[in-house]
Amino acid sequence: MKKNILMIIVALATFVTHNALAQRPEAFYVRKALGIQGGQQPTNKPILPSGSVGVSKQKRSCPSCSTINFNNYSPDKQYVSVYGTDSVWVHTYDETTPDPVYSGGFLNFSEGCLNFTHYADNSWAPMSYWDGFTVSKTTTFPCDIDCSDPCNGLESQFSSITGGGVSGATDPYGVAYYGYNASYFPVNHCKISLESAKTLCGLYVTNNAYVYKSITCGDGFADAFELGDYFKLVIKGYNGSTLTGTVDYYLADFRGPTNAYIVDAWKWVNLSSLGSVTSLEFELVTTDVGIYGPNTPMYFLLDGIKVGTTGCGTCNATDNSHDWFPIEGGGLRNNNSGFDSNIADFTFSVSPNPAASGVTLNAPRGSRYEFIDLNGKVKSSGIIASDKEMISIETLQSGLYTIKVIYQDKIRTEKFIKE
């Protein structure tokens, strides 16, 4: 199965730049198939503590009510910095139990009666990969969320947009990366299992700083959100193999022109409607999708998981209160002071796409165009002299670009692949 997937990826690999953001699975596995290195990877590989590592096999029954807040998880509740100012579970990039299909493996962790799936792959170091769940107590943003900062945000994948867990800056919290990709890595490791069937009261969720910056600013791979976009968390409950229900929660919602929001605080999500469950499965859905899968970084954070309903008091309703803002002219944030009206209301298209030697830009005469690589650098630019301008791209390296067209005070962007 892995061989077949990698063969498909190799066939598509000419469309991918050497500097693709490696934590996203569609980029990671293409680069892995080619043996390409580069990109912004962790600067330090965590050092394993001495002694055996593994999750206790002792059964832990679920009490009538308990709260999981990532203060007592096992094994090896130790932290390490991989980007200089963050603090993340020491085993985030490690595995002990091999996967039967893929080259990585598992080192799951647990707290109370909950078992969290964790997957990692270091077979093509330094292109370390992880997905599923890990734990962080990072209080900083290694990559500034201001759009003027040139970093793309990956360094803040372990950073809560709130600066800490539900209880504050010193409170650890769970980080989930949804690495599922139907074409390249069709396995969802964002799963939590219970030692015995239980009804869950709910949990808290929020965004990390990486997602927040990508949605508000774009990052060379993803577009900044506009009117109609959304980023949604889907929580599915199972009792054995039977689906008991689904709960949706929007982590960013730009579907309404006057009530858009991005979650930037811990929000309570009631899960009692799922009934008695033995496992939870988490999925993420974004409207920003490209030919290689999701463009939005596929992360969410969780904390304060309340297991049980009996003895838990009242299970609060889902918190749908948000700081709303209007989307002016279509909605695009280009700084942290608010959303502006710098949104294009003109027609722009590029053809063919992909292309090897030249393209036609269909845009208003007098517009300025820019070809921007995944590092945010302008590689080619000029002025469109006619409504259909033929432009040579022979000097561009193969890979994925953003074409930006600027007309008066309006902007439009399109993704483009140079063969």
C-alpha cells in the first residue's frame, strides 16, 4: 500500500517546490518520495529519557466524573523545546510500536481513563513528522502572528493562541494534528479511546497560533480567509464500531458578512449528545483546499475534557459567543489591527495552469502582477499592458506559486503550478 501511494506521489512531484511546508502531509509525503530535504523543521530532535518507554496496560475504569487537563499523563511527562521558545512533550517525534504499513509508528499516551493516539515518523530525518495528539505547555509564539513577520507560522504549531491552557499560561494543553489525506496518507490518528463506555460532558477547544496566522494572513501555501470560508472541527462518537453521533464546532467562520470570527479563546463544546461512547474521532474541514489537499494547517487544541455526566453537575451548553467583526468588501486580513477592504472586485484568471513556459493573465490593463514562491519571495513581476497578457515563466523554477494581481487598491490571488 505504501509503495503504491509513493508511486502516485512521485507522479505528482514535479508540481511541488523543494521548500514546501513539510508538516502538512501532502507536502511531507511528496518530499519523502523524492528524498527532498529543506523546509522549516524542528531544530532539535528531543532526547529520549533513559529507561523503557511505553503506555501502561493496566485497565483504568472511568469514574462517574473526572476532568482530563494534561497534568498527569503518561508515559514520561517531560518537555523539550524544538523551536527555541516552545515546550512540548519530549516524545512528539518518537515512536516505539511500528506501523504495519507506513514507515513510522506509535507512542500513545494516556491520562485517567483516556488513551490518546500519537504517531510519528523519523525514517527520513531531518523531515520529522507527527500527527494525532501531543501535549504542550508553550506560552509564547515562536513565530509572530503579525502579518508583517516573514515567518510562515510552522514554528508556532505547539502554541495556543491564548498563551496557555484553560487555567492559564502554566497550564498544559493537548495539541492535535489532523494528518489525514485521502490520496497521500489516508489514516486518521486523531482518536481518543476510553477504557469503558461513558457519556462525556464536553471539552474545551481553541486554535493554535499557526492556524490563526494562516487564516488571517495566508502563508504562501494557504490563502487568507475571505467571505464564505470556514474551518470546522467535527467530533464523532463511537460505541464499539457504531457511530453514536456527531458534533460540529466552527473554529473560524467567515460565511456571514457581518458576523465572522476566528476562535482566539478557549471555548466549551458540549458532547453529551453523543451518548455513551468508547472512542472519539476528530476531523477538520476547511474551505481552502488545493490539488494536494487542505491548504489550511490542520491543527486544533483541546483541554479540560470532562468525562462522565453523572456527578458532574450541569453540563454547560456549547459556547458560541464570539467577537464578531464585519467583512468589508469580501474580507481579508492583512494585519492584526483589523480587516480591510483591500479585496478584489475585478476578474482575474490564469491559463493554462499548470504551465511550463508561458501563461496568459486575464486581468485589467494596468494591473501589476507578482509570482510569489512558498517562502513569500517575489520571483517575477511586471505590469499588464492588455486585458490578456502573455507572460513568459521559463525562468521560474518548478513548483507552487501564488500569483498576485494588484489593480488600483484591489488585490486578487490565484495558486499556480510551474511544471
